[in-house]
Amino acid sequence: MQDEWNIGNILTDDKDELIRKIITKDTFALNIARKYPISTLVSKFGNPYSDKVFDKSDYLMYLLNKLVRREYELNKN
């Protein structure tokens, strides 16, 4: 799993905090995903000249992962 999707470590992290993150869906990636509509993802990361074939939901996840990875790299330091 990529770090940006990580909830925590069940062996070392506070259990109450892990439960809170799961219930509230509080991960870096999900917090970023809620901020951007699909149209923004397509305009930032889509390629109108691509000949690749995607199912709509697969393409959305592909674009979302590109955004999340970029945001995570910008914010991890």
C-alpha cells in the first residue's frame, strides 16, 4: 500500500486513533480526493490524445491516484 493511503500500524499506533481514522475515513488520500471534482482530475491529469481504453471508474481511480501521489510528495516534508 502506498503511504498516502495508509491508515496506520495496528501494532504500534494508538488503537482509538486508528478506529477514528477508519470510521471518519481520515487518510491523506481520501482527504485530497474529497477536495477535487472529477472534472478537475481530468483537466489536470487527463490526456485527450491517449488511445488507452479505461472503464470510467478505472480511469477515475487512475487520475485520483496521480493527484494523491503528487499532493503527498508535495506535503510529506
